[in-house]
Amino acid sequence: MYELRYDPQICEECETVDCLMRCQYINIDLEEAKKERQKIIAGQDSRVLHECATCYACEEYCPYDNHPFYLIVERQEQLETRPVPIPIVKQQIKMMGPRGQIVPQKVSAPVINMCFFPMLTGSIRGKLFEGASTIAGSDIFCNIMWLHFAKNSVIRERLPKMIDNITNYYLKDSGVDEVICFHDECYGAYTKLAPAFGIEVPFKTIHLYEYLTKRLWELKDHIKPVNEVVAYQRPCSNRLIPETQHWVDEIFELIGVVRPDREYDRENALCCATLIRAMQREELADEIQNKNIDDMQAVDAKYCVFNCPMCLMTLREMVEERGMTPIMMSDLCQIALGESLWG
Amino acid sequence: MEYAEILHRCFRCGYCKLPSSYQDLNCPSYLKFRFETYSPGGRMWLLREWLDGGIKTSERFQEILYSCTACGNCVEHCIFPKFKADLLNAFTAGRVELVDRGVLPRLVSRYFKAIYNYGNPYKLLKEERGKWAEGLDIEIYKDHEHLFYVGCAGSHDERGQKMTRAVASLMKRLDVSFGILGADEICDGNEVRVMGEEGLFEHLAKQNIETFQKAGVNKIITLSPHAYHAMKNYYPFFGGSFQVLHYTQILAGLIGKAGFTMPSKPLKVTFHDPCYLGRHNNDYFTPRVVLGAIPGVEIVEMDRSKVDSLCCGGGGGNFFTDILGGGPDSSSRVRAREAAETGAEVLAVACPKCAKMLDDAIKAEDMEEKLRVMDSAEILIERLVQANEENETATSVSR
Amino acid sequence: MKDVYQQLVSIVGPAYASNHPEERFFYSRDGGTMEPREPDFVVMPKTTDEVQQIMKLANEREIPVVPMGGGLVLSGLSRPLKGGIVLDMKRMNRILEVNETSRYVVVEAGASQGMLQAYLKKHHPKLKHSVPDAPPIATIAGNVLIHGSGHLSAMGGFHTDMLNGLEVVLPTGEMVRIGSCSTSPYWFSRFPLPDLSGLFLGWAGTTGVATKIAIKLYPNRPFNDVIIFVTEDPEIVPDVIHRLSGVAVAEDILAWMTPKPVWAHGFQMLNVNYGADSRRELTLKRDLLRESVSKYIDEKVGGFMPLPPDMKKRFLEAPASTLAVFADVNKGGGFEYVGGIMPIELFPEAYRKGLEVASKHAVTYSLGARIIGLGHCMMFFYAYAFNRADEADVKRAQQALEDTNGMVLEMGGIPWKAEAPAQKQIINKMHPPTYELMNRIRAVLDPKGIMNPGNWEVS
């Protein structure tokens, strides 16, 4: 059930092996890349399965949308290469499991899906979110995170239930058929991950940034340009949905902030490194974080803007220490609308 | 007894006695008496034992219950999230039980009786109520935007009156539309409520609500945070929903815009948060905005401020009953010493009870030379006078 | 007894001596499961001189005296088993001297942990003391005198190991100084003199009343971190502790095992706290700690939890305020624990047997272990919550505690700050001449047997 939609032939015929050649964490030449690719296809152990930082980027780099990253995760699980120590994986599986606390709730559009971050529902306020309903909790967690833990099996087991929960507890009886995903992870899970595993998603998903762009256009007269330089922390899950990237620039333009070119942004974005720490690769995590934050500082960013709450939690302190202000994208938009962040 | 079901859940861990920094005792009655029995945990355990009949009602037991100033430090710092909010409610319920059983300290019954008979604890006739306003040209409330509700201490206590006059004069000068009830004003009942006389509180609240409604009052400015608390949070239960503001909340928006000329000499001020504005209503910001808006005023914080503020000792009826009592370990004196340590010249207050308690404490500590208690209106008016004098001197010199 | 009360009043003043039922009720018990024992008087002295006067009076009239600090021991040690006077020491709470260079502080015996913490933070921000996980109102002296441990125990051992000196009032009323302060104006060490402090440490208040105490202070470093090692194999834990503590950079190592939240159930977590003077040093220390257990990480049977800085805050708090909240898990207002002091290698057995006892008595439990010194031993704790309003539940917890005390002794550990019944269990296992020596010492110090009688006694 829920077979990965992966075509080995596409990979076998691929001459550029972008998935590995462009990888920021594995240093490899084309010849070796081809060999390692073959091993992965054949279900054999490969250095890639051990060195992969699970940053999702190869999903973006693959010109054929053939899901090279999902396959890597599939093989890591099958071959038990265990990127993360066993007890840590088990503990996370318990920690992030559905608690069965969901109760039916009438919602009305727009419905903002806050995923497993109920503590962020305070961000849903002000003119941007007038009349919005929020849904959140362990029982609607998108479960995409298991890609970092070599646990596609958990995705297969949990994601369909979550989709059912959203449909049956919230949307169906409310006559709503679309949710706005606050977080890239959910949007990526419902629009890319689920289809790749043949998991059906009966509702429509809208990216938060699309919604914000629309609202900002409507509220254009209220916008006071922020007039600051920002650095954007692109989360790993955005690698699954690069087509949403343009909204970031559009929003920044609307609210009057500048996102200067920097080395580790866009297709060369760096991971926040929390999951690299879970892999116990602390030195690599330190290196990535330092490179990333040095790079933000080099463009004199005033704000470091986040989409992912986990990236925010991970990098907040470091960003602050360097004199930048960490902020969620929606909060930054609220500043542009002259709204106080504390109500 | 209401809230009896939480009494056994106290672990007597003692976080309730302390501020966030743990630096010193922050529960006024425990600070003064030092027996564990006078701490919030002590009250929890004793109340339970008393309800179970293990200990009898005694003067000591009454003193333990009535020396609580209801300052809310225990609620703020108790580490049990599931019942901490009801700690003070439980102590109030204990006092309600004493009232119901008719076993009250003499000072407390006297207090209730005075309020019942006179509408104030000073046993003064109603004609005395508005006398503080003499010579200030303040109108009786008619169709003003606000009613200025002064309260008992602000109307009858000498120190309170001084503050009332300053606040009223300043509001006039800032063109705030307000009137007072004068002789028709009676006690707001906040202390009566906390001291457990629910019936009398209901009586006072209803009477006040009726008076306000008859006069067509919509917005109320209170001098005292105690009245502010009662009217804002309890009067709605009796059908009285008004927009209630503490006077600092009116001043905050106006002082900055007034463009007052101030004397050149800066003034170092430390602010003492009143419990009923701060911990009970979570407003630590406004009174600081008011002080900050007075040109030349520099605010220095005491170690214990905002949620960690040490109560002046006047709450829970202790302003009148003085069950908490004086002495070097009384919280008003400890607080006065703490204020002096900041090097401030003025200990700023926003409550007439705090003003009186801390004034007396400074006298008892013999610190009148270096520290004065003033409310923000008093500070502002004094500085206006000083600025005038400076100006006149400058003019006469230039002549 | 009336005249005793009058005399106590004349010593401390009427405000600070009580024979009222309210105080007699409250001071008859603590937050644990032990049955109440009422004092006749509760007295709060302000000075050493007052303590001496009280002791002389008590000695003359043969009235039991029980000194009490925060009263937070939970095992009922400050209940007056034979009535008499409870000395609440918390009015003697001055911080007398901080020596920055030689890193020590002298305080009166009633000074609280929290007060010293705040005082150092304000006046000597580069220094700290080892804070136990008792609530901050706990006294410094009380904790040292019972052989406490805390947030610097992986560095400095038991709090008794951090003791520099004592001022004690003997049961007969004389005041003595112990340690360098007996011979020098400085409180720098207990040595090189004959170490008389042992006469007063671990005796449960049966040998005298401490009035002043000096303890060692430690660097308070500006950068601090905690890493949490997780495994589900208790058998490897002793070696993991041995390795982590052997690096000698940890300030505190604390194991915890609890059925709630669900993600903690079945795992053994080891918090390792450490500090540094720079970010770089902090990273180096982290790497050293990780390197020490790389064997287990490579084998994938253990690793460090990925925790963003925000989530670490509660693990960096001293004392951990969340610990006391365990008392309210079942809305019951109480817990008590057995702290078994034992060698590290007993961890797997101690853990398994703890689960067995908890399951047998169906008590809500929380287990853990604070590592003492560089893995020299540990204080393995078995905490059981109970509902104070339900007598049967209190009894059940009491029974579980008694079983646990027995189990700890049987394994080769020794219960810490043991309840009076557990003290008897210990004595039964003790080499008899040792107990005999204890009694001889007590007889010399306290000829009339007035100090916390009922403790360290067989019958």
C-alpha cells in the first residue's frame, strides 16, 4: 500500500545526476555519483544513505520530479542505515504521535492549518486573518518530518489518518473544501508528498504566502513599507514546492523590504540543522549554522524571516546574538500593516 | 466552604512566599510574622484542618486569615498551574466562612459596621465625603464624560486627600471632562469583599450601581486601584457594566501631549506597583508611561517590581484594621528601605492606600530627608510650580 | 510548661515564640507521608546567643529540641517525635561574608538557597553555589547537614564536600566553631585540623544546632548548555555515566525516567549541564562530552536529543521548579521520595526494582539519579505521588517508600535523609560497633538526650 511513485528508468537514463552532483552535503564526482545512484536503485548500501543530511534539496534539483530523496529515505529504512540513533527515533515517534484528542469543530473559510504548532495560533490575528478559523494539534500533524528519520513507514501509517481527520472533524460538516497551510511542511505534504505515495487528499491546499499576497494586495492602502533589509530562511520542506518561492519575493516587495542576494539563499539555502543534530552530526550542524548566519549578517539584514517554526526555534537565539530580529513571515506582514505584535 | 477542594493540594513548597528572583520574602504577612502558619501554604493547611474540626476558631486563627493583604504574590508565584489562580479565592472563602459563623476579629466587625452605617470606615458623615474638593471648582457629576470616583481613603484620609486634589486638579488642567458624586459617594466595597462580607459587598455594589446608573454614568475614573478592581471585575456580576479606568490610564494619553515646561533639574523616581493595578489587573505599563511622560523624570526600578512588587501592606483591609501591624519587618517599612536603596528621591505610587502606608513607613524609618512618597499627579504639579519659579527668576534676572 | 513558654518568650520575644494550636498543628508534619507529631512550642531565634539560651533552658529542663530549616525534607525529620521545641531557624538568614578570591560564603543557618542565589547574582555575578532541586525557600544549612546534592554535584560532590566550616550550638548550650574559622579569621576550609564537622553531618539534628555555615562557591559561567543523552537500555547507563562524568566538564548529571509524558516512558534520559566562559569553550566541552560516548552513538543505541535552545530553558533552571509540580499529578498535593545513595553500577538494578515497587503498589512514580562527583556514586531517587486527602493513598505511598528503603539497602545502597523507621532499617544493617560509636558520641554531646530524640534510635 502507498507505493512510492518512482521510475527507476528515469534515473538510469539521467546523465547529469543533479540529485547528487548539486548536493550541498555530499562531495562526489559524476562517475561516482552514477555508481552510487545505481546502488540506491538496486537496493544496495551506498555512502549516500549515510552521508545524506536529509535536507530535501534533491527533490528540487531533480529535473524530472522523480523523487530521488523519497527513494533515499525508502532505502535508508529498508537497509536500516539509521541516520538517527534508535532511541531518538522511537522517542520522536512517541512524542509526535496523534493523541486522539481531536473533536469536531465548525470552521469557516479561511481555515488556517497550524499543524502541530498550536502555540503559534496567536499569530493568526489582525486584518490579515480577519474571520479566519484555525485548526491545530497532534491529530492533524502532517508527519512529513519522518523523511529525516528514515521512516517513510510512519508517513504511510499516519498521514492518511491526518488527512481523514482534517476532512471529517473540520471541513466536511462545515462545508469548507480548502485549507491554508501556515507551514511549508503541510503544503508540501499535501501537494507533493501524499501524491508521490498515492495518498489521496480530498481538500484543496493553499499556501500561506499565496493567501498573504492576496490579502496584502487587498490591504495595500494600509501598508507602510518596512524599509528594512531581510534575510529569508528557506525551510527544507520548501524544496518540495519551489513553485511557491515567488510569493516570498512578491510579499517582500509589497511590504517594502529588501532581500539582497546572498550565497545561502534560494536553491542554495542551508538547512537550520536541527535534524542534523538529531543525526548526532554536531560539527556539521555548527558549520552550517555559522555559514548561514554569517551570510545573513554579511548583507546587514535587520530581520531574519522564517516560515518554519522549528527553524525559528532553532536559530532564534543565534540570530538575535548577531543583532538581527528573528520573525515569522506573517508577523512581519503585520508590522507592515502597523499592527502591534502583542495585540 | 468554596474552594475547599483545593486546600489539600498545597505541597507547602514555599514558592508563594517569594518573588521570581527568590531574593527575600515577598508575602507581607509571612514577612512580618515569620511563622509558617502566616504564609499562603500555612493558610491552606490550617483552613483544611479548621474545616475538619482539628483546630478551633481562635484569635490567632483570625489574625492569620486577616493579616493576608490579598496582594496576589502567592497567586503569581505558586508553581501549581492547575489551582494557583484560586489561592486568594480560597483565603477569601475562609474569611467568608468566618463571617458566616459570626466569629470575627473585633477590628474587622467594627470596620464592617462603620461601612454599613456610614458608607465609609472612618465613621464620617456623608457631608464630609466631598470636602476634599473645596476650593478646586470641581463639579458634581451631571453630563460629564467621566465620573471621578474617589473612594474612602481618597476622600477622608489626609494623605489620600492630598493625592485626590492633585489628580483632580491635573485632570482639570488637562481638560478631562469629569464630575464627582460628592456627598453621595459611598465605599466601593473592594476590601469588604476580600474580607469576606459578601452580603455587604453586594449591598454596596448594588447601591453604587444604582447611583451611577441614575446619574447616567458610562465611564468611571477611579483614584484607587482597589475601586478600579471591584468596579471593573465584580460590578458586572450585579448588572453594573461601566467603562472603568484607573486615573493613570486617563493621564497616560494626555500628559505627553500637554507640552508642559519642566524645571531643569532631573528627578529620580522609583515606582511602587499597586497590587490591584499590577498583579490583579496586569497593568504595569501605564503608570510608568505616565511617569515617563513627565519631562526630567528618570525611573529607576527597585529589585522587586511589577509581578514581583512587594505590597505596601495596606490591602485586605489591613489599611484600616492594621492586623498586619508595624515594626521593622512590616512590608511597608521593608519596601521603604528598598526604595531608598535605589537612590531615588521620590517613591512614586498610584494608590492612596500605598501613599499613606509608605509615607508612614518612611517616617518610621526616619528617611524623610532623602525619600518622599508622591503620586504622578503630585510630581507633575510640583514640577510645574518649580518650572514657574525658575521662569520667574530667569525673567527677574534678565530684567 | 507555662513557665517554659514564658522563658522562651523572654529569650526571643513574644512575637517569635508560640504555643498556639495553629503553629503546633503546622509544625507537626511536613509535605511527606510521615504521621504528625506535635511540638509544644515553636520558637524562632534571631541570634546565636538566643539559640544558646534556648539550648541551656532545654537542657536544664530536659525538653526535646528539633532544629528546622525550610522544613522541606519530606521524610519527616523535623517532626518533634517526642514533642518539645521546634526551632524554626529562618529568622537567622543573613549572608555574612562572600570571599570572591577564595570562593566561599558564610551565612546564618536560616538563609535560604534562593536568597543566596539572588544575592550572588546581584553582588557577585561570577560566583554561584550548588543549588539543590529543593524549592528555593529551603535553607543552605539544612541541605548541607543532611548531605544534600545539587546542580554542581558532578563537579563538587555532595554538598557536605563543599562545606568549609560551621558554627554550632551544642545540646548543652556551648557554641563551637568547626574548621578553619576555629583558628583563623577565614572560613577557607575544614582542614588541616581534625575534622569535627562529621559530628554534625548526617545526624538528623541529633547532635547540635548549626547557626552559621560556610560553603564553597564556584564559577558562574556566562555560557551554559545542557545536552540530554537518551537510551532505552538501562544496562549501558552505568558506563555512559562513567564516561560522561569522567570527562570532568559537567557541572551536573541527572538521570530521569518517568512514565509521563508518553515520549519519556521506557527511556533513560541523562541531562548533562555544563558551562563555559566563551561559545568556543562551550562547543569544545560539548564535543568532549559527545566524544566520550561516541561508542554508543556509533552503535545507534543512544544519542543526544535534538533540542532547540528554547526547549532547553527548563533543563537549565536551578532549582527545577517543575519538579515540585509532581505533587499535583493526581490533584493530591503530595509526593515523597527515597533517595538511595549507591554506586553507579547499581543503576540497572535500581531502575528495574523501582519499576517493580511502583507497579506492586500501583503508585504514580518518577525515578531519577543525580550523579555525585566524577561518577563516584549517585543519589537514585524514587518519588511517589499521593493524594493527601485520601488516607488509603497516603498509606499506599508510605508502604511503597518503606519497601523501596528496604530494597535500596538490600541492593547495597543507603537511603538518604531516611525517615525514622528507615533509620532503624539502616541501623539493622550497620556494622554494630559503628552504631555503638554513634551512640557514645551522642551521649557525650547530648547527655540528656534532648536533640531530636527518636532519630537514629533502634526503639
